[in-house]
Amino acid sequence: MAAAISLSALSSSLLSRPFHSIYSPGRRLRTLPRLVVCSSPSIEFDISFAPPKPRPKPAADPGPDPGRGAEFISGAGLQLFIPWIVRGEDGNLKLQSHPPASVVNAIVATEKTGKKKKKEVKGSADVEPKHSKAARRFYNSNFRDQPQRLSKVLAAAGVASRRSSEELILEGRVTVNGSVCNTPQTRVDPTKDIIYVNGNRLPKRLPPKVYLALNKPKGYICSAGAKESKSVLELFNDYLKSWSKWNPGVPKPRLFTVGRLDVATTGLIIVTNDGDFAQHISHPSSNLTKEYLAAVEGEVHKRHLMAISEGTAIDGVHCTPESVELLPRQLDMPRLRLRIVVHEGRNHEVRELVKNAGLEIYSLKRVRIGGFRLPTDLRLGKHIELKPADLRALGWKG
């Protein structure tokens, strides 16, 4: 473009000078060839760098102007524009009707850079993105929490267990939008419906789902509200006291155990406030195996292992373990240990299997549920939060 502008300025200065000032005696003048369209020798070009201003049609052909080196189209009143004068590969100047490749590439690069800048400004954190009505409808129908049963909402809000929540509803102690509701299956949305329990307003925001793994110590039971024994939920008192500090404005979750371990058994137990998750883990269809380490009194022989692997009847159902293994004796442990993997995990199943084989259990510890194993560095009475990978190891895809 710069070369074209400089050439235009040079031609203008030469055209403005008189012919005798350019030509001198003894100096040979080279004539420039005239540009003529091949299809019609009578049509000649008028080179211009901008659309011409409207002007009246010439009355007569003015004839060629040798000072300009180009002619108007005779009798047509039209003009053919050839705006690009470029230097070819041979070093000579030539005229073409389209811009050179370097100019086209520069324009394209500039347009791409401008689009990127606009996108960055539009997607900045200061500007809140706007969504169409169709996008909002799709989100509400596929991702937004759907209305749930009233008893389930009360249990998730930490009012009581699902069974106790049903009793509260049947007793007429729950109102929905100003009316007493006696049907636990009523579908409600806590973000829209006004729910009162015993005169207290249920918060609109439900507590988030919590998944914890506890290393249960000996002497604790897994049920809540027992006065004669300590509950494992008491081990989470400090966790719940600090809940408001780390989660301001969010209701505290109502925790409960997934399954049970008897008072003398230690080891892994899952604590959560997600009823669907607990039902999935506890149901036999989940096919989750449970691994126990049992320290026994006395010597263990082959007949004992055969008797355990043959199984025994518990509550009228014959239970057979997945596997039984005698672990090598360790110097720091005076008693032999058995690794027993069960499938269903019925109440006192491992203790009944060992007792039926004629052995006596000294201590019993659960170390694995499904694909999740109790961390070796987790001390008794302590817990950790389960990560998404841990939940997948337990077979949970929710």
C-alpha cells in the first residue's frame, strides 16, 4: 500500500509539470505503452484509487491524453477501476484488480485478534452471563432439584429420621403453606413451599450431602438416642459445633451410620446424611463385599478354615463367606488372625461363622467396604471426608 501511495504521488507530480520541463534536447524519451482491453480495442482504462464522483456524460470523445497514459471509455460514461499497483516477482510494476496476498493475510489476522479481544471482554468475571429462556428451562428440567417427599425433606433438614418424620406428619405437627399436611408422600420444594414443624420454620436451604468414614472404637454403638451406651455420633460433636464457622448460613446435617457394627467391633463405618446413598450401600444388590480381621484365641487348624468356609445358618438363612485366610503370625501380635470376606454382612455374621467353627474371637475389626479400605493412619475415633474417588469405590454414582 505504501508503494502504491508513493507511486501515485510521483505520477501526480510528473503530470502537473509541463511537457517541455520534462523533455530536453538530446534526451531520448521512452513512451509508455497504452493499456487496452483485449476484447475491444476501443475501450481503454481510467486508473483510479477511489470511486469517482458522479459527473455528466461527456458530449464527445475528448481523445487520448498522452500526459496521463490512460483514456476514458468512449461513449459509455463508465469507468473500470484497477486500484492495486504492485511490484511483481520480475521487479516490474503491474496493475491488478484484487489486493495482494500480504494485505489479505494482514486483514484476516487483524480480524481474528479483534474477535479474541471481544470474547475476553464478554466472558470476564465482572459481566454476569445471560442465558436464554430455553437454556433456563433445560436447566430446571434436568439439573434443578425436583420436588421430594415431605418426610424425606424433613429428614434431610435434620428434623428427625425418616421414620420419625413420618410420625410427625401423621400426628399433624407439620404444616405446608399454612395447611396441616398428614400425608408423608406429599411432594414439596423447600425453596418455594413454606414448611413448619412444631411451630418452627424449616429453612429454605437444605444442608449439603456429607460423606464421612469413621474408625469406630470399641464400646460405641451405631444407633442414636441410646441412653445406656455411647453412640458413634457423639464422636462428631466437635465437627458439628464448627459447622457454622465453616458453613455460615447453612443448616447442620443430621448424621447417621450406614449399616451397623456391634459394640465390641471396631473399624470402618460410613456416616452420612444422604438416605439414598445409605440405602444403596446397604442393599444386597450393591454386591459390596466387606473384609474383617479377626484375632482368635488358640491355634487355628485346617478343619477350622474348612468349617468357616462351609458357612452357617443365621436367622434361617445359610450364609457362606467369600473367602477365609489365615494370616502369618506376627511377632508383635501373640494371637493368630483370620481375614474373612463376607458378601451380605448380616448381623453378627463373622462372629457366628467363627463360633460355628469352634473358635473364639478375641477382637474383630472391619477394614474394607467394597473398593474403599480404611486408611492405616486413621486413628480410633477419628474420621475423614470421602472424596469422589472414594464414593466411586463404594459403587455410588450419584
